[in-house]
Amino acid sequence: MQVKIQSIHFDADQKLLDFIQEKVDKLGHYYDGVMGGEVFLRLEKSKDTSNKVAEIKIHTQTGELFAKKQCKSFEEAVTESTDALRIQVKKHKEKVKQL
């Protein structure tokens, strides 16, 4: 699956990029209509330690799905976002089946 990963105002290391690619690729197992996705990583300006934000947008044949999470690490934020998207993808698949 084609996934564009953008780290805003910092350079993500290859280990993080590979982790994100693996997590987003797994979403394709739940629905064949997943065409690709975009991931945006950024740091929030806050005093809290939970300042890492991951926004993931998945493109399907019939629309887009989106999740955004803010956590202490990018890995945790990506994991929570993909978990939320997994639920959305499953619901979207059932909805498309009914049409």
C-alpha cells in the first residue's frame, strides 16, 4: 500500500518510518478497498509530555477515513490511531457491503 509519511518540523528516523508503514499496511488486511494513506507526525507546543501527534488519513475506493491521536511517543500515537482506523475500516466495509 502506498503510504506518504510527513514529519513536520523534524526528521523521523528510518525505524519510526518502518514502524508506521507496517502498522498502516495491516489496515489493508481488513478491507481490500484501502488504496493508500497519508501520515502526518508533529510535535505540539505544550508543557505536557504527551506532545507527539499522529494524524492518519486512509483513502478507500468510496471515501476517506481519518484518525488523530496525541500521546507521549509517536509509536504509541500511531498505534492508537491505527487501532481507531481498524474499527472505522471494519464499519466502512460492512456499510459498503450493504450497498
